[in-house]
Amino acid sequence: MKKIMIFFLFCISIQAEGDYANLLVKENSPYLQQHAHNPVEWYPWGREALQKAKNENKPIFLSIGYSTCHWCHVMEEESFSDRDVAKILNSYFVSIKVDKEQYPQIDKKYQRLFRRVHGKRGGWPLNLFMSPEGEVFFMGTYIPKEEGYGSKGLMHLLPYFVTLYNDKKAFLQKISYYKKVQSLRLLDTKPGINFIDRVVQEIAKQFDTINGGFATHPKFPEASKFELLLDIYALSKNKQALMMAELTLIKMARGGIYDQVGGGFFRYTTDEAWQIPHFEKMLYTNAELIAVYAKAYLMTGKELYKKVVDESISQMEKHYMQKGVYLSASDADSEGEEGGYFIYEYTELKSLLQKKGWKLKEIEDALGYLGIEEDGNIDGDFSLPHITSEFVPSRVEALKAYLKEIRAKRIFPFVDKKINTAWNAMMIKALFEASKSEPKYMRLAQKRLSALLMHMRVKEILYHQTLLGKAPTQKALLEDYAFLIDALIAGYERTYQSEYLTLAQRLSNEALERFYRDKQWYLSDDGTEVYADFDDRHYSVALSVILEDLVQIGALTEALRYISVAKASIRNSGAVLKGNPASAAKLVHTFLRLEKADVVIHARKKRLQSVQKEIDAVAYPFVLSKVQESDAYLACSTTMCFASDKNITKLIEKIKKVVQ
């Protein structure tokens, strides 16, 4: 009997330490599943959790992250798996876990508040403490369990918050500050003159003249700025704009942020020189950069840019595509080590290559070119490949092939198998853009677009995201409409399939109906009432994209109401354009499109298809084309046609005279 009792107690102790299950076990999100067996009694975002906080008069702990977030993993292992932390949270708080990719509108709301309160960008994880009514009284990003990293630590903060909440006067004073900041609104002003030059000057203030990019560290590849600078050069021949774009694109392509062996970009680097990345690969990062490098190749003809496009598409197809759609991201960690899949050790490689019969000089030249050295640049002895020289040794490609062989024996990082409509649409647009220089990508883009619509537009309803193999249930957000319309317009411009333009217009109407109310855009229509804004550091912001979509749809369909909405929305953004246009590159791009106006080339479908290269080569960045039964090529603006010719070269010359 005594032995049975000891065994019973042993089983209880095992369960107490590790065999937990909370309400997240019922959720499909990979991020929520990562927390489903924490001792913290997590709730998913929803009415049940919010009502529980009110009923029990408990403050809310809201924690936002995503499945491949490194510091989210750290906090989960360090704090949310800890019984002492869980005991306090479970006793005194209602804990809610949010996947920012499932609810980007909620994340946007609190990231915006964080920036207003702290004067800097937030990040993930984002952790908030709120009253039962949802009034914020504390927010931070990563919070350690014990004091460190400039934070008091959860084991200090949680008891303090319990005491604070019970002192109603002090508590009300605490939340009043956040309320005040949250209510601040930008003033409406109008952009001034010499706008393009001023934008370039503002961006130049942020520019790293040695390494490229627009920050010190961490350093993100801000694709919307690259696109804007390239198009500013096309519009005005501003050499400074081209220099900033090209220096950055070259430095990134040769640096550690780019996977020199497998292709594709990591999410950001922790240093100024693009050498030490955070090893996540995000679908949206690569999609936007592929499109930018494709544009840069078309403008300059530099083979480095095309190499990046081809290798990055290949990587996305190999590791992030299943059943015709693209998966969301891959983790930074591999077999418990950050970046372990991607790094190499000099001594080991040298020995292996010698055994394969390589000469010592061949080894040293090739390894040196890829920056694989005895004193590694990652965790001491390990090196992440990056290009160090203009001289290309003879056996570099052979070395890369061998490095791929070594990787093939390693375990690829965890891949988040969510299908995100917006991010897939970004990648599809990138394929259409790449097809301007490599026709094979057009058919691939069409296949991927067809698969996305099959998975995520079901019975005429567009959805935001789902897990591969599961039917979607969450209806689409503004970003899904914005990027899908963008992809459909790009697809129409390459294929002239009328159904693409028809669907783009239908989705535009749906977006206006769902997200545009009282001259204000919202990120969703689910009652959260989060305004759409123009901050596009991580990827092009949905509001700017949907406005540019409307401008293009208006030009292609000659329906001026779309352009009227875009103009009204741009006017309401005057403070951003006048105050700090460098912070909203995609908005500036959309504004320039409105100011300069689209030129639409009309002709029969076969005639347009036969002159796509000539149309693509037009320097003016706001050129569209549309099928029309005409024996000649016509060049039109929104409300009139201003030139015609049966020879496309002559028509383009006439267009140049008008847009100069």
C-alpha cells in the first residue's frame, strides 16, 4: 500500500511539473499551441476571457507574439513554463495569449500605443497589463523572469501590479497617462512644394553611408523605402535616391542577412553591417525584397540582383511551399541552437575539403571569399557565409554546393504552416514582377494565385489565414484585401486575363464596404475599431497599399469614385507627409502616383502581349496597360487619351514628352 501511495504521489508530481493543458489546446494557431501546456491558465483572445476579467474583477495580462519569434520562445521557456510565475498570474490576473499574425489589428493597436508612450518602436513579444475594462497601465516587450535586460523582471512586477491594482487612487493615476497618450491625434496639414527633394533629404538623414540601410541596429530591410527611392530616380533622375537604394541592395545581397548558400533573406540583423542576422525567414520579407530586386535588375541590368531574385524564389519554393501555397515563416533555431542550420566551422570544413582532394590555396581562397574564417563571426568559432571580396575564386560554386550537402544532413528549422492571404499575395506579386525579366515566373505566379484563391476565397468569402489542411474560419482583414488586389493588378498587367481585373474591382468594393467608414479606414470590421495607419518599417502598410490599389483600379476601369476615396484619404494623411514622410515610404509612393497620375496604354490583347518588354522599359514608374479593341496603341490618363500610334516606340516617345 505504501509503494502504491508513493507511486501515486510521484505521478502527481510529474503532472504538476509538466503535464499541463490550458484552453489554448483547442486553438489552431501554432503560436498558441506552443503555450498550450504552460502552467499559466492562458485564454485565447475573445469574449470569454474579457468577460471573465470583468466578472472576477481581475486585471488582464495580454501577451502578443508569433510562432517563430525567438524572444517569445525565451519568455515561454523562462517564465510561462515556470510554476512560480504561473501561480501569481493564475491567482490575480486573467492571462490572454494573442498570435499577432492571427490578429494583426490587435497587435497594431498596442504597438502604436507603445510607440507613442515610449517614443520608439516596440516588437515581440509585446506584453501588456490592463484593467478589466481593457485600460492599459503597463506595457513592455521581452520581460525576464528575474531582474535583467533593463527590466525589473516578472517576479518583481507581478506582486507590484497586484498591490497597485488594490490601491485605486494610484491605479487610476497610472492608467490616466496611457489614456492621455492614446487619445493624441495627428493634425491635418497639406504637403508643401519640392516634395520629392524633401523626401530624399529626410531619408538621407537616416541613411548609413557606409553599410546602407536606414538605422543602426537592429537593422531591417525596409523594402518600401527601396521601391520609393528607385521610383523617385525614375521620376526625377535624383542620383542620391538611386545611390541609397543601390548601396543598400548590394550590401544586403553580399552580407549575412542574405543566405549565401540557400538563398533568401533573414528577417533583420543585430549589427549595422548586415552581417549578424536574427535567423528567422519570413515569407513577407522575401516577397517584398524579391519584387524590389526584380525592379532594380530591370532598371540597371546588374546580374547580382537577378541572382538574388532567382535564388530567393527557389528557396521559397523549396522550403515554404506546400499544396500550391506558401507557408508563413521558419524559426531562428535549429536543434536548439539559433542559426545552427546556417553556420559553419572553419577547421572542420578545411579538414573535410582536404580529404576531398582540394588544394590548400583553393580552400583558403574559397572559404575566405565567403567569410568562413578561423575566428568566426557567430558565437566564436562559427561563421555565417557572407561575401568579402570583389575577386571570385574559381571554386566558390563548388564550395557552395558542398555547403548545401552539409546542410542537407541537418534538420531544417521549424516552419510555421499557416497560410496567410496577405503574405501569399505579396509573394505572388513578386513572381509577376520577376516575370518581367524571366518569363517562366509568370506561369508559376498564375498557379500560386489560383491555389491561394482556392484555399482562401471560399464561396465568395475571403479569409485571413488558416493552417495548411484546415478550412479557414477567420474572415479577411484590410491587409488581405490590399495585398491580394495588388497581386491581381500585377497579374492582369502581365497576362491581361480579364478575370483578374474583375476580381480586383470586386474585392475593392468589398474592402470599401467593410473597412472604410466615415472617411476613416479600419484594419478589421470585427468590432475592435483599430484605425489603419502608415507606419511601414517592417513591410508595406495595408492602408497605403489599398489606396494605391484604388488609384490603379480607378485608372484601369475609369471609375473615378475609387480615386476620389484615395484622394480624400491622402488629404487626411497630410500631417505624415508634411511632418516625417520618411517614416511612411509607401504612403509617399501612393501620393506621388496620385500627383503624377497613371498613364494607361490601350490596345488589343495580342498587341499588348507582343510589346510587353517595350512597356516594361518605360522609365516612368506609373504606366499601366489595358486591353481595348483598337487598331492603334492609345495612351490615356484617367479622364482622357492624349496620344495614339500604331508603332509602340513612337507612342512611348509621345508619352515621355508628356510625363517629363
